[in-house]
Amino acid sequence: MDEECCEVVVTAADAAWLAGFTRTLVEERLAACGHLLDAIRSVYRWQGKVEDEPEARVALHTRLSLVPAITARAVELHPYEVPCVIAMPLLAGNPAYLRWITEETRSP
């Protein structure tokens, strides 16, 4: 397969907002799908203070080449000042599933 696939993780405080954001990305063909977890706990340092907050998380399956566009949409739409958007390459998997990811996403 010519196009590398990856998993992009995005978090948000509001699970409903994150589900809507995921739907937007799928509709725009920036992601083939998103697997949402609506109850995670995030411990992090922000502005000199350690925070401990509930959050939601989505794992988006997409093309590595679309990560900049996903990041741009997150910066544009996300309520956080600095949204978490990280990508991890998929090293292997079901060839038919990886092909489906490529078919369901747009070319960069």
C-alpha cells in the first residue's frame, strides 16, 4: 500500500463535543473512523499547576499525510487553547482494513 496509515489521538473535556468533532472529520474525509472513549482521566501540568480532570478521547484512523489537516481543524474548532493531537503510525494490521482507511479518506 502506497499510503501510510496512522492513529490520531484527540482529547477534550466534553465527550459530546468530541463526538461531533469526530463526525465532522469523517464527513470531511479526514478520518475513516473514530473510536471514542467518553471517560478517561487526565493528569497533566498546565500553567504551573498539576491538573487532574475527566476527559474524553478519540482514536482516529486516517492517512499520515492528513495529520496536518486534522491538526489545523482541531486548532480551529477545539475549545482548548492547546488541544492534544498526536499521531502514531500503524506498523501492521489487516491489509483489508488498512486499504479501507485509505479508500475512505481523501488524498492530501
